[in-house]
Amino acid sequence: MRKVIISLAPVEAGNPIDKEALVEDVVRSAQAGAAMCHLHCRRPDGTLTPDTTELADTFERIAARTNLILQVSTGGVSRMNIQERCRPLDCRNVESASLNGGTTNLGEAVYVNTFDDIRYCARAVYERGILPEIEVFDIGMIYNIEMTRKEVPYREPILYNLVFGHKGGMQPDMQCLTAFCGAVPRDARWGVTHYGRDNWEFLAAAIAMGASVVRIGFEDSRYLAPGRQAVWNYEEVEKLANLIRAMDLEPATPDQARELMGILHRNPRKVRDPRGDGRNPCMASF
């Protein structure tokens, strides 16, 4: 049976962070079917920072209680340079990281990711044995990655996260989804993010078209149902897991997700598996 990876991005930009509540929510989300947790490096007030202290502590707490793949962001609109944005790569327990595929308008801001930035980030993740999830906001960014592959060796299969819904980027309609998918190389895997989501149809269509990863969580939207917002991230994870099962598919466990994504570096964490299947992550060389 085909497995679909649920990626959780639980922190809404601009809001203060209650770390204890966040960790509990992430643990409940793991129990509900999430396989990966995506976090930006933020201060307790929610602003982006190159200081990894809070992020590292949050990851330690999550890793102690779940088997989730922990993914750091190397992006977000800020004044940080690419070296500062890549500091979270040195946090313990990190197995995946975002790698942004180019510059775009992101809302009213300009989100700068030059070719030098792309090459720097690609080298930084691969030097550390970390799997990049390549964030692309328009079709041209896929070709940016294809061009940089000639200069920086990318490990296959490449994983693209196709991001829809941001002002200035691709919009969440079937025409854009079809065009975007058509541009993804045949030997690559892809997933979707629907920013500002106000329905579940687009995610269902992406799953039906072959998405390997679907991102959910408050970073993108709190929408749960018409006229209703989720109070906790795990509510969104539960609904997405049920949607996947209704399509006769299965949410991937974290270890199944590691296999599907080709993650080579597994941290030797002793954790309680929230699904009770008894499996713990193992150490692999890279």
C-alpha cells in the first residue's frame, strides 16, 4: 500500500512560542500520524534568529519523546545571510532541512535566495549528511536546482516541496498543480504545501496525483473545516491522516518516511515510539 508522509509545520509566524505547549502538540501530532516536524529557528517571541539555543532545546525535547524526523528551515524572510540561516544545521538530531530554490516575492516582501545561496546551502546540508527538501515557489526554481546540480552533487532522489498559495508565487489550483508536477524531473520525489489553505480539496488532489509528502500545520493555515479553525496542530494531522486512509493509502511512519526520502543519517536516539510499533531509529553510516 502506498505511503504518504505527513510533515508538520506547527509554528505560525509572528506569534510568541509556548515551548511546553508546542512540544505536547508535536507529540500528539506524532501519535496522530505525522512523520516529520519542520521548525524555523525562532526566539520565544516568534521572531527569526541565528541563535539556535531555543531550537536545539525544542528538538531535544521532541526527540526524547518521539521518533519524528526533525527538519530545520534555512529560510524565512529576514535580514540574516545564508551563513546565519544555515546555523540550525548543526543542531543535534537534525535529519532534514529546507533548501530554497530561488528568489521570489513572498507577500509584500522579497525573499532572496541567490544562486550563491543555493550552492552554499546545498554544500552545507550534504557535508553534514542531512537530506534537503527543496522549497520551490514557482516552476523556474526547479530549473535553478537542475542548473546547480551541475556544480554541486545532489544525492538522488531529489525531494521537492511545491509551495502554493503565497502572494507572488504559484496558486493552489489544478492548472498550476498540473504544470508544477509536469516540471518535476521523473527521477525526483515531490510534496506540497498549501499556504493560506481554506479547503482540503487541493491537498487531496495532490495526494491523488502522487505527492510523497504533504505538509500541514499552523505555519501554513489553521483551517480545519468551514467556519472552524483548529486549536491544536494535531487536529489537522488527524484530519489529514483520515483523508489519506479514506483514499486507501496509509500515513507513513517516521522510519518508513526515512526509507522513502532516502535519509542516510539516523540519529541514535532512544525514544518511546508513540504508535507502539516498537521500532527505534538506528545508526547508519553516510
